Amino acid sequence: MARQPRIDLPGIPQHIVQRGNNRLPCFLDDTDRACYRQLLREALLASECQLHAYVLMDNHVHLLVTPPRAGAIGQLMQQLGRRYVGQFNARHRRTGTLWEGRYKACLVDTSEYLLRCVHYIDLNPVRARMTDAPTAFVWSSCASLCGLRIDPLLTPHPVQRALGTEGYRASLAEAIGDEDLAAIRLYLQQQRAYGRDDFRAMVEAKTQRFAGVRPAHRPARSSATDK
């Protein structure tokens, strides 16, 4: 059965995750991360996509990207993935795949939903206990969004510009609740539209595709005595 294309609309931000094959590392050192970041910059310029947040973990990557047209994120990820794998394999004298299948992506509503995704991305190293201070992790967007350094990869979304660096720094101190964490992960896993009901309705009207999520687990079958 052919896979359905991802839900993709121009001008709507997408939260993207790409994982190393079998959850193995896709970065072995900072040289790998620097290479990926340079290739990401080149792919952003080629695809004309705008990057609003990112983090390079050991075995996966999170990106928050707005495409200028349908298909632009596919172009971005194809160019970036192939070029990085080629350089990674050559540098580490290996062959074969690096990524775990296709990347996953979900559409993201603006306002609080977009900011939750940015927080989710920037706080990844803290949740993974790689650092206590998210701005200290140099391979993410956090320090730049807090006004502590300039990152040429980033183009602030209007929601981010309205909040400003001081506002973002203050908002980052607010912990993401377990319910929001679970929702972000579920919408990303199922590649749907994370946001308000009217946002999902708009996405469904434009794409003629279901944009909500299914239950994470199917309910257990009822036995004869349960009926």
C-alpha cells in the first residue's frame, strides 16, 4: 500500500524530527554537528524555507520550519539528509543508511502552539540531562532566541518577533506540562496538525485530509461478559 503524502501547506510552520537509524547516534562529535549546521544553512537558502528553532541531539534532530511553497520542506530535507550522510560516511569510513526511514513532520498553529514547540525543541537537552541551562547548549537555537548570540540559521517567526528576546527568555522558565509534552509528541508521531480546532478545520478544508490524531493505543477488545 502506497504511503500517503505528508500534510503540507505553504506558509504554515512544520515541526520536524529526524532520527538516527535504530536510535543510534547521527552525530559522533562537534565536527559532525558543525557540518550538519553548515549543510542546513545551504539547504535553507536553496529551498527558501525559514528556520525558527532547532536542536541537534546525539541521535536525532528537531527543526521548526516554515516553507514558502508546498514541497519545499521535502526539498530541504532531501538535500540536507543526502549531503550529510555522504560527508558523515566519508569522515567515519562507513557505508549504508544513517537515518531511520523518513523524517516526521506536523503542521503547527501560531501563537501559543508555535511557542510550545519552540520551548519543546530548546528544552530537549535539559530533558535529556545534557545540560542544566538550555542557553549553554551551543547546538540549538536557544541562546540566539534569548538574545545571547547571533545565529545566521534563524529567521524569527512573527510570533517570536512580537515576544522578543527578553519575553522569550522569561517564557522559557515556564515548564511545559506533561499534557502538552504528550500532545506535541503525538501530533508529531502521527504527522497531523497541532493547534486549535479551527486550525485543524482549515487544514482539512485545504488538503481534504484528516488533520486530528487517533488514540495512541487501541482499546482492548471487549469480551462477551463486557458487552
